[in-house]
Amino acid sequence: MPSALSAPQARGNLRGAALMAVAAVLFSTEALFVRWMSARGVPVTTQLLFRAGGQLAWTLPLLLAAGPALFGSRHKKLHLLRGSCSLATWALYYLSVVWLDLATATVLSFTSILITTMAAGPVLGEKVGAARWGGVLAGFTGVCLMLRPWEGSGLLAASPWGVAVGLAASITWCGLTLTTRMLTRTEATGTILAWVGLVTFLGVLPAAVWGWQPLGWAELGLLAVFATFTPAIILLVTEAFRHGEASAVGPFQYLRLPVAALFGWLVYAEAPDGWGWAGAAVILAGALLVSTAEARTRR
């Protein structure tokens, strides 16, 4: 039988879960902004450029204080890999938000949790207990209920490209999760944020210049707000994985679903059907299962 977690690790998992929950709300808000700006004709590459620029701006005080030493690391290749995974994840996820409704795009991104949990053992050496497996499998069951792949006229037939980019984003998000967990073992948060901001900004810059469209003041204002708050997601996720194990913290990304569904309903009149609400309930039950298990471990 697997041994119980130590009290410090249990507290770390609970703290990481709380940070991930806040990140989930901001994540859904980001999706809403992407939909708004895309509808106003702002290219996805421009949105990615401002997002990456915001990440760099957030690290500017640290860079002024530490200088080039902020980028000092023995794991430069891992930083480059994480930055590449980050850029691919956000690009694919943004496209899925544009091509699918907010709730469905969010649900598809949850498939990364199952991949991350399966990889957490062999890649990170983490012990994945029965409670976490139960939470992840519950989430996967909820995803199946919402997508209903057994129906020939379902989502796959209606928007195959949207589904494809959504699932691809889940794979790259898994890479982002695993590299984040690996780097937080030895690297400072400022160094991680500085590297990911630099890699994503330089990576998207050529595409953003090539696809640039004239923007009005309203669009520039939206992009400025977008660039200001989106880096907080990376900071919160980074700190979540610093404090907690990937397999324990990851399932709390499921909380993005009810927030995204609420935004979709209020702004775009997108309402999941009965199967959709059933899937959402199962997903939330999985997150609650993990939370309860961690709370009992802490006692």
C-alpha cells in the first residue's frame, strides 16, 4: 500500500490547489477576451504577441534588479522546450476558443490532465494515489459525457478542426506542465517567467508582424488589459506546481469549466445541454474527490 503523504507535502498540495483554482478563473476570463478580440478582427498572432509582451513586462522589475543574471540557468534547453510548449499551447488553445464554444474548448483542454497524470510517475517520479486517479478518471468520464463521441452527428462532425486543435493543445499543455514541475525544483520563479516570456515573444514575433492588421483604440485598450492580467495565470500555475505535486494540483484546472460555461451563457447565449451539465457535474465531483483526499491527509 502506498504510504501517506508527509504533512508538509500535504500542505503544499492544498496551497497549490488553491493557487490553481484562482488561475482557473483567470484562464476562463482570458478565453472570453480571446473571443471578444477575435470577433473584432484582432489576429490570434497579435493576441499572442501582447500576451508574451505582458509576460516580459511583468519580469522587468526583476530584470532591472538582477540584470542578465536573471536568465542564468543550467537548464537552458529545458527553458527553451518549456517556452516552445507554452507558445504552441496558447496558439492552439486560442484557435479552439475561436472555433468552438467556450465550454467545449475548455472541456477539450481537460484531456491534458489524464496525460499528465499518466506521465507524472515515470517522468517526475511522483506517487499517484487512488484518490487522484479517481479524480482524473472522473474528469475523463465527464469529458466523454459532454462530447458524446458515439454520436455520428456530434461535435466531431460539426467542427473537426476545432476538436483537432483543442486536443493538440492538450498534448502541448502536458509538456508545459511537466517541464514546469521539473524547473520549479531548481529554478527561481523570476527566471522561469523571464525565459518563457522571452521565448514566446521571439517565437511569435515573425508571425505577428506578417499577419499584423491596423487596430483601433478600443482594440488596443483590450490588448493592453489582456497583456496586463494574463501573465498572472503563468505565475499562479508556476507557484501551484512549486508547492504541490503535478498529479494533485492538475485536476483543479477542471474548475475552469463552470466559469467558462457561465461566461458563454451570459455573453453568447451558449448553454450546454443535459449531457453537458451531467459531464460538468462529474468533472467537478472528481476535483472535489481530490480536494477531500488532500484535506484528510493534512489532519
